[in-house]
Amino acid sequence: MPQLDTSTWFSTIALMLVSLFCVFQMKMINQTMISITSQDKKDMTTKTQLPWEKKWTKIYLPHSSPLLS
């Protein structure tokens, strides 16, 4: 029975990894990255008023906690 020749496995795997890296880089070069400026950060920190935040709702204590007066 013939032996399996494994002498080329390292070069095959190494070239596969290099080619996958190159393909990944070629795909990523076309992507646009989103940059957050200081103005965008200010806009994200402003809180919008939601309809249910305008109303006051009573929050009840759980049954196990003592009533605070």
C-alpha cells in the first residue's frame, strides 16, 4: 500500500492562508468605514422624549420589601 505524501501540505496550507488574507483585504478595501465625529457624539447623547416618559407612573414595591415611610 503506498504511503501518503505529506511533504507539500505545509506549502499548500501556507499559500491557502496567504490567498485568503489577500481576498479578505481586497474585499475590505471597498468598504466604507463610519467615522464618529464630535458632532455625532453630541447628537447621540441628546435624549429624545418618548410618549411614555412624559407620563408619571406609580412604581410599586415588591411584596417582600418593607414599606418605607
